[in-house]
Amino acid sequence: MMAEGRAAPLGATFDGEGVNFAVFSEHATRITVCLFSEDGRHETARLDLPERDGDVWHGYVSGLRPGQLYGLRADGPYAPHQGHRFNYNKLLIDPYAKRLTGHPRWHDALMGYTVGHSHQDLSFDKRDSAPYMPRCSVEDPSFSWGEDRPPHTREAETILYEAHVKGFTQQFPGADHPGSFLALGSDAVLDYLTDLGITAIELLPSQAFLNDRFLVEKGLTNYWGYQTLGFFAPEPRYLTAGQIAEFQYMVARLHAAGIEVILDVVYNHTCEGSETGPTLCFRGLDNLSYYRLASDGRSYINDTGTGNTVNVDHPMVLRMILDSLRYWVEVMHVDGFRFDLCSTLGRTDHGFHRGAAFFDAIRQDPVLTNVKLIAEPWDIGPGGYQLGAFPPPFMEWNDKFRDGVRCYWRGDAGLVPELAERLTGSAMQFDHSGRNATSSVNLLTAHDGFTLADVVSYVERHNLANGEDNRDGHGENFSDNFGVEGPSDDPGVIAARARRRRNMMATLLLAQGTPMLLAGDEVGHSQNGNNNAYCQDNETGWIDWGQADEAFRAFTRGLIAFRKAHPILRQKRFLHSQERAVDGVEDLFWWREDGVPMTQADWDDPERRVLCAELRMASGSPAYAEREEALFLVFTAGDAAATITLPDPPDGWSWRHRIDSGQAWFGDIDAGDALRITGPSVAVCVLEARDG
């Protein structure tokens, strides 16, 4: 029997004596909790929630314990033209469920309408979907955290590393429980990340997600996970024993190694798709509230390209998102979030707005303002590209950095001004509203697109294995194959590709902003030209550590260590060639290779392939900031050898040559008055006092 219970918190909450159930639905006429046997096979009880406070239905069952399996059913009108799609025959996932037992098994009974009916989604399917649905589990999320201390790494000190839980660990040597959260917490993985110099691991979707039907029918799977099924539940396939404590253990272990955990989260849409999609959760509980619907009431606004768009303007939907975010911070101890298609979350009836309810709610939240917030600043809707438009404290993925750096090193004409803009934090996009240079998350590659090894090995995408006739994925990759598409045994091609990768990685780690590496790039991981491996849960998507390019890993490790050692490379303030109060010297100079300052004609020269920058701590840097004198950076994309005249050092000082990407060299020699560079390269000198 059910007692009255409470309207808060939402979800299934164990209090030591029983379980309180609370479910939001504005338009339902009845909400039922279905209890299942321990093995989940048999429905043992149906209990209607007896009370309603506003739009929250609630009830309490004494004697239920953690591990109790359950689901929901919702009764109400089935009137698609009015936005309602209630179907009591469909077992639904609790939006606040803390654990799911698995994934839906595809069957037409999962649809609220009759598949193949002449009236399509206006028809009504009476079959019970319970045999094909996973169960929710009542959970006690308490965990013995011990001395867990979130690293709270400053943005200026952060080195992001985007990784897939399974793809990173499945073939990792010595990892415990490969392919799981536990593997990420194993000694072998922690030793690797700390040795490389990573400060934060950004995990592809780790909340429970759906295997799309069209993929399953082709023998593929949703590998990346951008089809969220439960915003509070860890992805079941990454749990080895079905315990949410496995995720918490992973976080505690990473924290102990000084590494933050950032979750890639998908709140812009759900896995239920368009009006022809399944009824699994939100659609069956209150379609009109959870989704943004078109004027006909029946179809969905599709700013995300997935068939639906979450209605963030609804206060209870926004509450669910904020509750989810706080849960992952307070209960699971994560350190931040990367928001997929974040422009969608800022959409109102009048388009994108940086003062939208979602942004305002996060910015006033005492929990969420203390973690890292990273936006993917676009979606496919009208006006969806919003790079630089997000309010602080959001950081943003900067695709202009990715494309500009690729094109510069490919040798495209007229790219020196573009490279200069990206090296100095993309101020045109980000230097406003009190934002910092660290707002720009600089990347060469990400999960979506070519890996770095493929950027220098392929011109065309090779996505036939995805089953979409090679039509999916980016059409323009700003890549180069050095005359050979794919693998080559030509020593010249191999050497040129290796040099290009070194040049690009050096550019990433010497630029102002927050660098993000794609896991596996540092060891030469290739996806064989597949630039959309979202369904490749196999050797294509998994990093092949057995074929690791150890020389490039060592070079990347050296660059990260150099960045950490030099505060000039990781500043919050933008460099604008302004005089510094401390010495009257400008914080940024742009030089020609002959030692003459760049003129407008030089900037406008489409044939220019060399850029030299002299950097100092930014004008306005506080007295307590870390100090160093100057760095001199050279980026030359030309094939010919070049002699670079260095600026005259002050008396008692000299330029020390420290990095040459062309030779994969780290050292410390007196550079004299000039650098000799052969072929496309990045070189770095440090201004140091001769007495050390």
C-alpha cells in the first residue's frame, strides 16, 4: 500500500525505512509505480501515486529497500495534435532514476502508436512494452569518499583530455576491467595520464544512453552515446557489477591523482527522437512539457538534428536539468560539464539569448558556479552558431582554432593573420564581458572528425562502415595526405606527416587559451579515415596502444611540461601589444623573419608563411602573478630553410633555444642573434639572464 509521501525530492528516494516516489507530470490523469521481482522478470505490483502537489505526483511505500526494481506508467489523453501522447500500456523510465538495469530491446511495442498503421503516429498501440524495457533501480548513492578532494585546477593550468570510457581503456595495457569506469581508475591508466601531464579528463557521454534501432538493425551500436536515456544514471555498459559506486570509485581515484573529471552531457535532446520514435520516458510522462513542439502540436522542433528538442523554458524541465547537474557534482563528485549543442539550451521563442533561463539559473547556482562549464557553441537551428556569445563563466570549444591551425599548416594562402588570432586566445570572439583568454578551448581534433593522425593522412572521409553510403560526417576536414591517401610505406611521406603532427601539437600547446587533446592523438591513433566513428564500438574506435607512436607521445609530454613551466603561455589576460606598467615594454610584438616589425603589407601578403611572436606577461597582470621575462615563438609553414633574426636582448640577457619541432628537439643552447630553421617547424626561445 502507498502512503502520502512527499513531493520532494523527485525520483525514488530511500530514507532507511522505505521509498518515497515523486514524479512530475502536468497533464497526466494518473501515475503508477510498477514494482518488479529481484530478477526484473515479473511485475509484482502496480501502485498509483495517491497524492498530487501542483504537478508533482507522490507516494511512499514502507519496507522497500535499495535494489528494488521499478518503472512508471502514465495515464492521460492520447491526442498528438494537442501535444499529448500518454499510453498507459508503455512502461516508462523514471527521469530521476539513479540506475538502469540495461537498455531497451527493440520491438514495435516500444512505440506508442501502431507501426505500419495508415494513420501513423495518430494511431494507438495497446501492447505492453514492459518485456522490452530496462528497469529502474532504487539506489542509496552514499559512498565512503574518505579524503576525496576535488583538484579545483585553475582554468589557466588546465590540460583537457577528451576520452571515451571504453575506447580509451578497452585495449589499454594493464587496465583492470577494460572498457569500464573501473578501468579509468586503475593504476596503469592513472600513471599514464599523470606522466603525460593531463589535469582533466573529459569523458564522452557517461549518462545512460540508447542504442538506436537503425544501428542495431545494421549490426552496429551507439558508441559515442549522444542519445541520453537517463540524466541521473551512469551508462550500464560501463558498470562491471551494476553498482553506481564504480563511477564514484573512478572519480575518487582520478582525484587522488590530481585529475579532474568533466562529463560530456546531452540536455538539448533525448533519445526518443521525433513523433515516430519510441515512448520510453519523457514522451509518455508529459510530451507537451518536456519537448518543444511545432505549431501543429504534433511534430517536434528539431534544432538538434536528432528529431526533438528539450523544452528548457519549462520550469520543471529546467529543474530536472539543474537537479541532474547538482547530483553529478554533489553525489558523484564530478568537476564540470561539457554541454553538447549548448546553443539549444540558450534558445527562447526569439532565438538564442545569452540571458536565457538556463544560463541565468546556472550562474546563480552556488553548486554549479564552482565547477568548470564548457559549451559546444552551436546547433543546426537558425542562428545556431554562437562562438563567443556565451556568458561567463562558460568556456567554449573553439572550432575556429581547429580549422585555422589545420589550414595554416596545410599551407593555405593568407593564413598568417588567422594563426596570430588563434595564438593569442581568439580575442575577437572572447575578449568581452570580462571573459578570460582561457574561455577559448583550443582543439586540433575531437571525437567528431578525423584524429590527428588522419588529418595528415586522408583528404576524403572513409565512412562506409557506418552504413550510410559515406554520406555522413564532415565533408570539409581541412586535411592533407601528402600525396598518398591513407597508410604509406614511403619514408618521405612518413617523415612529413610526423613533422606536421608535431607542428600542430606544438601550436596547440603554445597558444593562449585552454588546450584540449583528443585521447590517442599523442600516440598516433588512426580511425582509418573514418571521421564519424559514432557507431564503431570496435577496433576503429578503440585506441590501439600496441601500435603507439612513443616518440610522438614523448614530444607531446615535453610540450605539456614546457607549457606548465612557462606562465607566459597560460595567461588569463589577453595580449594586445599594450605597454606594461612594470617596465613600459609592450606585452606582444609581431616580427618578420629579418627582425623588422610586421607592417600591414606583411599581414596582407597571401604568400607569407612565417610568423614570429615575442610574448611577455600581459599588461595589467597583477603583482602576485607568476613572472618570466619573454618567449620568442616561430611558426614557419614554408618548405624552404629560413634564418630568423632574434630581437636584441637586454644587457646581461640572452635568448636560449629550447624547442625545435622539425627535429623533435628539446634542449637549452644559446641561440645567439638568429635561428636557423629547416622546413616547416615551430621553434621556441626563452629570454634568460646570463647568470641564470
